[in-house]
Amino acid sequence: MSLHLCPCQLSTEPIVLVHGGAGNINDAQVPVAMYGVKTAARVGYETLKCGGSVLDAVQEAVRSMELNPQFNAGYGAVLTWEGKVEMDAAIMNVVDLNAGCVSVVRDIYHPIDLARRVMEKTRHKFLSGEGAMLFANEENFEILPEGALVTNKSQQALEDYKNSLNVTTQPLCCSDSNVGLCNCDIPQALSYSVLNDFLREFGSQGTVGAVAIDELGNLAAATSTGGITGKMPGRVGDSPILGAGTYADNEVGAISVTGHGETIMRYNVASRILGLIKYENMTAEEASAKVLNDMTERFEQSAGVISIDKSGTVGINFTSKRMSWAYQRGEELHYGADRDEDNVDIVGQPRLNALDLCV
């Protein structure tokens, strides 16, 4: 099995880069988000340094965020209109371009683990809904009681979303031309642009993702999400779609995307970025910036991207108000949430006990 490595990649400095979602992260949430992404980056990096593969690194980084209620993944995932948790995830291994994807997953802590199990233990690349849950049962995943992943934060977000829709639609539904239709259908009463404004405000920032490169130049990517607040049951976003929200290829780079999923899918964001890297000789940073700016200009929707190209160049870009991110390279832990922000901690030794993953 060929790894398609070139000599220049044999001394690549390992990097683990994560994001905690793009959107309107308020000031009070920033410190909590920063702690979460910094921890995830360190967990992923420790996994690499302790002999784990690059695929292990992105999986462990994402797992740490799936357990953090600050993020819209796993415990803390946002709710459908009916108040249920339905989650999507994808993971990709560049050695043979293998991948595992799941969607409409319920009642498990770690959708990213299920995605990897799909990749390694089935002949398929994508399982969804009932089929995904049957497979989870067969693989002895812990199936939680219904509602165990619902948090106070996600319930409040759904309530706020519904209340805001009601406030806006009441005058529309009860206008002179709609007498007696005060219970009219919300999507029919609202214009597309008004609905988009609601999605920006309640768009459920917190999708998590990780990309990494090891010293041999091997790349991997992983993404996990609960979707958007108030979504229809069965809705699938960009995160589990290869080439839209997640992709990795040793010959080009690794990508994880966050933002408005319907737009990211339509614009095929990850594939466009990798195409610019491969065919236009752009860096990960340059290609990500161009694709996101073009997407936002065309569709008036925002997104964020973390990327690493095959030379180990990091790309961190977003057109939303904020995106929480962090990466570790050597003893340097970089992190930020605002534009042009790049804070650096020197982590060094000793390791934190909670992050000492070496056995």
C-alpha cells in the first residue's frame, strides 16, 4: 500500500488544528470556547506524540469536544423543532482515501466513533438514521436514554428560536389579508431572507472539527455536529458530506468546515479549497480565504474553515463574526476567536494529568 509521500514530507512537524464552530459567539462564551478548543488541540497532539496515528489524533480531539456542552456536537448538540437531538459526523483517512460518515444519529455520546466504525467495519462509507443506530447497537455502543443529550442551553436556544419566529410571524399571519389565520404556517409567512436572518442568529455555532498532519506528512480530518436549531427531523448538513464539510488527501491537504450547512453543501467548499491548493498552487490559507469570501459574496451566508496543506501550512479562515480555534505545533499552542487573533501559550512539560494519554 503506497502512502504517496515525497521526500520533502519526511520531516514534517506534526500539527493538530481544531475548531469549535463559526458564528455569533457572544463575549461571555468566548473563554469557555477557548478552553474547549485548547484542550482538544492538546488531546489530539498528545495522541500523536504518544504513538497514535493521525486518524487517532483527529478522532480524540473531536471526542473531547463532543463531551463539552459548550459545543454543538454530542452532549450539547442543538435540537430539532420537536426537541430531539440528531447528529452528523465524518472522518477521513488519507492513506487510502477511506472514510466513514453518519447522519441522524441519536442517543450516543460520540458520533465520531460511530463514523470511524463505519469506515473500518462495513463495506459502506455512509450510514444514516435507523441503519446507523442498528449498526451502533451491533457494535455495542452505549445507547443513552432518550433525552440524555439534551442540555438546558439547547432547550433555551430552541425556545428562543421559536419565540422569535412567533413575534415576527404574528403580524404577518394576523394581517387584514389573513384574518382568522393566526395559526398560519411559519415558513409560508416568512420570506427566505427573513428565515436566513434567524439562521444567522440561532444558527447554532459550535460544530466541531479537527485536521492534523504527522511527521510523515500523513493527513486526516474529522467533523461532528448537531446541525442547526429548530431543524426538521432527518435534516442532514454539510459536516458528513465528503467534499463539502470534510475532506483529506495526502496529495493536497485536509479540511473541516463549519457554518451554514445548506450553503456549504451547495458550494462544495472543501473540494473547491483543495482544488485551488492543487491546481492554482495556493496555500491552505490563501485557498480557504478565497473560497469563503466567494461563497459569502454569492450566497450571503457565512462559514469557517480549518485546513492544513501537504506542506504543513495552516489555514484558519472565517466570514462569520467569530470562530473558536486552536492548534498545537511543538510546545506552541496557538488559539483565537476574533479576526487576526493569534494568541500563543508555551505548553512544554510537565503534561497536564488529564492530557497525559501515553500508557
